[in-house]
Amino acid sequence: MEGKKAENSQFYVYQCINPSCRLRFTLSGAEKAVRECPRCRSAIAEQLKTFSPKNIPSVPKSSFPAIELLLDNLRSTWNVGAIFRSADGAGVKKIHLCGISPTPDNPQVAKTALGAEKSVNWEYHPDGLVTAQGVKSAGYHLIALEGGENALPIQTVFPLQDRRPVLLVSGNEVTGIDPDILDLCETVVYLPMFGSKNSLNVAIATGIALYLLRLSHLP
């Protein structure tokens, strides 16, 4: 199921007719019609209604300051695919996939990205440090999404005081950002946590950071 194709198709509501189950669920037109319940498997699922997806207005990209992403040694195809989806929504110019980060050539990345891997430019680089150095030399403001003593709460940083293009760096799910890449970043931000965990999943955190950055720099 690819982005625009899925968004233009019809959606369907089904319900299991087994009285002890009665699971209600939805499918897109790109998926096969079902004849059994995905939960109890013992009853025919009944199609209740058809509906169309709701469209959200887009903002003209010409008004955007440039944002690029560097993903430093992410392990999960799901995380990379989800970040592509968020990057498309936030109008990201390019994603730099570095080290062991999987690329959209992996079908599991494409499955989660839902077509966003075709609308967002991306490049693969074996060495994230060299890539970060090159982007910084091109005049970008490097921002690390990371913790540590020098990290600032993200809501205290945006909007930035300058209009330079931005490279947002997100790191490995366990080890975080390569220390040498972190040293190149002018700004380090973190998302405040209000529960017992110290951080969010990298795909969720990156999506939040991208939107806070984008929305704070709209004209």
C-alpha cells in the first residue's frame, strides 16, 4: 500500500458476526476483502460501510526554511520507515542514512514509510561523521536530539534566532549519537519526560522534534 494510492482509495468497515467476538475493524481498498474475522477466525466478517479518507491541506513548500535529517546508525527498519513518514509531513528536504541505518531498499522500511520514501530525497553514507562535517561546512545549523549535561529542553530553543537551514541529528536506539558527531552540533535538545522512562522511541522523538522545528519557523 503506497502513500498517495492508499490515500485516494475507499476504506471499509467490517464487523465479526460471531456474538462472542464482534470485533470491529477497518481495511483499505488496497487490501484484500476478508471472509473471516482476523481475531477469532471462526466467523465471516460482515462489511458494514464504505468511507473515504479525509484530506489535510498542505502548506506551500516554497515558504519552508530547509530542514535535513541525519540518522546515525539506527537499527530498526520500522523506526527508519516511520521517520520517513514524519519527514514527508514536515517538509524535510533530505534524509542522510548513515552507518548501519537501513535504507528504503529494504522492503520493511518501505512498508512502514507508506510511500514517503519516494517523496523525500535520501542518501546513504557509510560514515556519518564525514557527512555531518560536509553538511555543516555548507552552512547548516546542526541540532542533536540527545540528552546530556549540555542539552536544553526543546521548547526553550525553538524558534531559533537565525534562519539558517537545519540538520537535525538522531542517533542509535541504544547508544545514541556518535560522540564526534555530537561535538559538531551547535545545539543539543531533548524532549522533557514526565513518566518513569528517560526517553521516547527515536521515531516518535524525531517526529515531535521535526514538527516543533517546522511549526516554529513557519512564516
